[in-house]
Amino acid sequence: MIDHDTARQRAAAFLAERSRTWGASSRVRIVPEECVVDGGRLIAPYDHVGYLDEGREELRLAGNLPVRVDLATGECSFADPGEVDDLVGRGVLWPDD
């Protein structure tokens, strides 16, 4: 079992590796205050650093799938759309949106 800080670090490393080929959208970062734990996994949303650091709305990402980290194994992957719909529907992810 890994702790939440370690899970966020793994999510950040996974995202950094996967986003290297995304061109202009590759400058992304996990949003720690939006990370949630649900069912033995950490769900880690992310966004473009221009939006996060400067508030530039035109750089805000839409439709991106958060990183999920299995807290038992530390394995990372992107959440699938159905999983995100479930989390949003239950008010676990992005409850204020």
C-alpha cells in the first residue's frame, strides 16, 4: 500500500512521461488540491501550467482524463471516460463544477 503523497508523485511522473509527445499541450501538471481517493485508487486531475499558473483560460484543457493510481500496487494509468462519468455523477470528482 502506498501513501497519498507517493501516489501523487507517481501520478506526476506518469503524466510527465506520457505528455512529452503532446506538443503544445505537453506543459501539464497534476492539480494536488483536486486529487481524490476513491475505491483504493487516487484520482489525479491535471491541467496546462499556463492555466494553473497564469489563469490563461485559452490554455485550460477540456476532456482530458485524470491519472489514476492504484494505492495497492502504485500502478498508474489514465482513467477511462465511464469511470470519470461515475466519479462526477457521484460528486467525488469536481463536485463544484
